[in-house]
Amino acid sequence: MSLFVRTASDTGSTHTETEGRCFTRSDALSEIDASFFPRASRSNKLSIFYLDGQGGTVGRIKKSNVCVCVCVCVCLCVCQVDTAAQIPWYEKLSEFKMPWEMKGDKQTAINKLNLRVRSGQMLAIIGSSGCGKTSLLDVITCRDEGGSMTSGQVLINGQPSNPKLVRKTIAHVRQDDRLLPHLTVRETLAFVAKLRLPTNFSQKQRDQRVDDVIAELRLRQCAHTRVGNDLVRGVSGGERRRVSIAVQLLWNPGILILDEPTSGLDSFTAHNLVITLSRLARGNRLVLLSVHQPRSDIFQLFDLVVLLSSGSAVYCGPAKDMVPYFTALGHPCPRYCNPSDFYVDLISIDRRSPEREAECLERARVLSAQFVEKVRGTDDFMWKPEEPSTTLEDRLPGRLHQFTILIRRQVHNDFRDLVTLLVHGFEALLMSLLIGFLYFGAGEERLSIQDTVALLYMIGALTPFAVVLDVIAKCHTERAMLYHELEDGMYNVTSYFFAKVLGELPEHCVFTLVYGLPIYWLAGLNQAPDRFLLNFLLVWLMVYCSRSMALFVAAALPTLQTSAFMGNSLFTVFYLTGGFVISLENMWLVASWFSHASFMRWGFEGMLQVQFRGLKYPVSIGNFTLNIDGIHVVEAMDMNQYPLYSCYLVLIAVVVGFMLLYYLSLKFIKQKSSQDW
């Protein structure tokens, strides 16, 4: 015995029947609710019936108001792109102009485009590079990528599209897979389910939803395999792409948009992926994807096709009618030729010479004009807005709940990467042992004043510099995923900030201990336990200052190269103004200002006071030997201007300052990676 889903529209006497998920009688009725069905803005009545083996109705189970039908319409859309706005600001500087001085030409990316797509249909946007496919997706998903609509509108179920509505109804799968490589497929989906599903879902319902999506996308065979990436071995490319789709399907959107989903996949994997998308569309979803030139068996899976040339629609309609349409216009597709290849070549712009470009542009203009004339006045392509209706409001997890989920995901992924952890740990231990054994030869004798001062400054300089580079590199590997998850509204910036900072705290403490402990005892520094603890706390704060500085630089600058350059530059400035390379009293005014913000200076000053205070050092002058109080050494270096506690307070203030800058960068700077420009 199975269940059948029947939906009756509130807007009229007619009703449509939609086949949905097939439940067995053993399924718990409490788990069969509106949460399974795709969301939309239009209210429908859902009735679930038991059916016997002959199709007879046995009894009604539940009736509730859910949304199972969606429609997207693009009406007379004109979108212009500012070419200067699409160039990263750091590339503008290469022309010796400030970013606001760069003005580009306004280019029309989409020109008077009309289309309408409903649930249960798969629409493919086909065209050559630069024809406007991505611009159209940006318009539909309300993403500002240097372009803006100058006329027309985009409607979702009769409501004008806006970012809030898009986040509730549209799932956007990007061209590249942005996933944490060290989590398994099931773990990846489980964490997303906790972030995206409403709070009224029980853990059992979340697990069931994850199982449903895994089964729907046929990922059971790799559910417990790591996702992986180019450097970490994991699932195959096609499976990874399906995981990216599964991440978006978890919250059951009514509209699924994919940007070049078959890019980078072999023909067999691409075909199977589009079969999966076709099956998803048959499940009463609206699937919209952009493709370059699909092979013939993939083209046959599409329900609707939009053929774009220079932002204008040359054809928009059923895929099966495309060849007859162009044949009637005098452009028949040759036998044994892929229609998509032939017609994309027909409307592509050949820019190898001005004559060919003019000829191609004229041909594309004529074809576009013929199509517009053919569909003029046809309701199938001109959408009339309906009255807006209420939408389903789901209460998603709050910031505290998001924080707990994100910090668990952060720790889970980081500690799975054992190779990186071991490399960083070995790096810290090796530097500590090398320096420690260098000074170990002094034996029972105390190090000289000069050697002790050099050792203390070296302790505060080596590991912080390595930490800057490591943190910047790690942040930029996560930056692309962070950008898209924030764009999708998966979590709040504040939740991510605290999860990132606190999630990496354990490994920071361990690595600092591995670095600071051996070098201190091997070099024979002050053996008093309280002096060791005070010295270690200073080293810990100095390393954390460099980590917080690296987080800020990585979030503020768009590329790994610019971030590494700025991080190295800042560290060099702080290193040179730390009071060792040149004394504080001999610094000129500007360098003195930098020294007040240099965590190297305050850490060095604190360690000098910890090590030298209360000790006496023999100094030979000719035939005389004088015992000099250690505090006089500190005074001679002008490192006794402030009490010891002020060094700790300034270091804490530097950490807080860089963390605040890091938070503001996350909040107000789009975390685009260099791959997204």
C-alpha cells in the first residue's frame, strides 16, 4: 500500500495532481508533513490519501496548507554591466589610477528577455562564452556583480524578486564545488541540515532528511567517504558535484539554479548528472541551469531551452521544437549533427576580424528580431503579475545555535587534517629544538647579556612569522566557501567569527606550547616557575597577535598574493620597530609611532623584564669584574618605561584591535576569492 499526493489550487475549481514521494504504510505518519515538499509563495491545499493496490482510496490522512508549485518569470529584462565594476580594485591600481577614477563603458548584458518557467520543468540557458548566461542567473538571484537592471522585472510566483525572497525559494549551485574536504558526505550534509532546517525539526527528522537527499542523489555508496578536493583524495568529481547539489536540496527549495553544472566533468558523468537533475524536476521542482554546448543526449533531457546571443534571446521554448523552428527560418540542422552545437555556432560572434564580427552580429540581430516578432502578444512569454500572497515563515537556527554548529564543524574538519597538523607541529618543534640546542652549549653557566637579549627577540619573531603565512593560506582556501555560504544566508557573520576564532584556539595553544617549552629549558633561561609562566604567556600573546593580524589581512584583501604581501609587510614593520634592531631612543618620530603598535616591541619588553629583573650579571672591565643588576640592562635598552603588566595589556589590546578589524572585514567586505572575480 502506498500514498498518493494530490494538490488542489485555491485559485480555481480545477486541481492538478502531482506525484510526490511514495511512502509505505510502515512510515510514521508524524514524519509525513509539509516539510518534505518544495517551498514556494503560492498557497495550495495538500491532501494525502492511502491507496490500495487497485488505486482505490482507503482514507485521508492529513490536510495542510503547503506550497508545492512555483513559477519564475523574467519580463522585458534589460541588464547593463559596468565593465570597470567587474575589475578587482587591486587590478585597477596596476594602471596607476585609484579605484573610483576607473570608469568603464555600460554594456548591455541582457536585452529585453522574456521567459516563464514552472515547477516540474528543467530550463537550459545555452550560449557561447560572454552571451549573458551568468548575467541572467545573477539577475534572477539578485546578485550584484557589477550589473544592474535598467528595465523589466523578475517575478517569483507573481512577487517581485528580492534578496529575502530569493534566499527562501532559490537554491544556487555554483560552477565550482566549495566544500570542506576532510568531512565525509554524510557529515557535510548533517552540518548543513542543522544550519538550514527549521528549529522545529527533531534530530530524527533531520537525519531522515539527510537520508532522503542521499538516496535521491544516489550518494549512498560514498556517504562515508571524505569529500576531498584537488589535494585531498575523496569522492569522484561527479559525486562531489552531486554533494554540492545535495547541500542545496537539504532545505527543500522550490527552485534549483545551477551555473555550468557539467563543467569539468567527462561526458558520461555529465550525462548522469543531468539525468539526476531531470529526475529532480519531475519531483515538482523548477530546475534552471546554464550550459555551454551540451551533447545531444543531454540536450534531449531538457524541457525548455533559452538560446542566447549577446544578451538577446534567439529562441526560447520547448527543446523538441527548436530544430523545427530554425528549419522554418531557413537554418536546418544537418543530419548527424548535434543541434545545440550547430545553433550555438550559428549565433556565436566571430571576432577574428571586423567584417566577420559585423556579419555575425547582424545574423544574431535578425534571428533575435524574428523570435521576438513570433512570440509578440503570446501569454507564454509575457507574464502578467499576480497578487502577492503570504509566504511560509520558518524559524531557522539562531546565532548561538549557528555558533555551536559551526565550531563543531570547524574542529571536526581541522582535526581530520592530520597531515597539516603534524607539519605545523613539527615545524614549531624543529625551530624550538634548533634554537634551544644552539644555546644549550652554555651548560651550567648563565648566558651573557648579549646572547640572552638576542635569544629573547628571536623567540618572539620566528614562530609568529610562520603563523602569519600559515593562517593567510588557510583562510584563502576557505574563503570561496565562506563567501557562498554567507550569500546563501546559511549563517550569520557573527556566528562564523566566534566559531572561527574559538575553534582554532586549541591548536594555537598546543603549537605555542610545543614551541615555547623546549626552547626555554634548553637555553637555560630563568628557571623559576613563575618566570617561565610569565614568559610563556608573553610568547602566547605574541603568536596570537600575529594570528589575529593574519586573519584580518586575509579577510580584507581578495587574493592570497596580496594578503601574503601585506602580512609580510606589516610583520616586517613591527619587527624593525621592536626595539632590538634599533633602540627606541634612537628611532625617529614615525618609526616611534609604529613601535607603540608593534606587538614585537611589547612582547620583547615584557620578556626582558621577566628574565633580567632580580638577577646580577658579571661584567669584566679590564682587570675588574662588576656585578650589574639585570634591571639596569633593561633600563639601558630603554625597555623599562612601563610596568610589566602594561605589556600584557597592550598585547591584549592589539589582539582585540586586529580581531575587531577582522570582524568588520567579514561584515562589510565581500569575501570573494580570486576565482570569483
